[in-house]
Amino acid sequence: MITDKTKELLATQLKTLITAGTHKIGLGGNSTSPLATGLDVAVTGITVSKAVEQASGNNLQVKLEVLGSDITGLVIREAGIFDGAGTPNLLQRVNFEGVGPFSSTERLQIFINIEVE
């Protein structure tokens, strides 16, 4: 049995990895393989801001945000969170129903909840 304290400690370590890491959004939208190392079709050359909170003991909330001027005309279908290692490891990939296309005045916000169980 894993204790609540262990879950909290693992979530805290995961928060540290995510905070130090990178994050991306993409155009691909198929299901995720546990062996995946990156996004299907990452959008490159854009700025994706990130905020990470440890909402409670074993729960993390990650918010990704992109300005519409960076993704004008695109339909976004995936988001990924990577650690800060030399060669970043994909920690979480979320695929979803496409949103967009975006105008330059819009803003995309993606909220990802992670629960350590």
C-alpha cells in the first residue's frame, strides 16, 4: 500500500520536474502510447506559458497558455509536459477534440490535472 504521505511527496517531486521542464502544444490528436517521447505534431517557434500548483497533497494543476497571435489559423489537438532533463522526457501528453482555428486576438488556455495515486 502506498501511503498518503508518499503520494504527496511524489506529487511534490513531479511539480519540481514540471516546473523546471518545458511544455508544448500540437496539431496531432490520436491516442497516446505509453512509449511516446514527444507530441505527434508539435507547433514550433511559439511561446507557451506555464503555471504549476499543488492544489492538495497528491493533486497538481498545470495551466498552459498561448496567445492567439502565435497560433492564428491553427486547430490545436494536443498538449505535452516535459521534464527539465538534458533530453526532456515526456511526462504527460493530453489529446483532445480540436479547438480553433484561432484569431490573433484570442488566447488558448489548457488546464491539466494530475493526480498521483
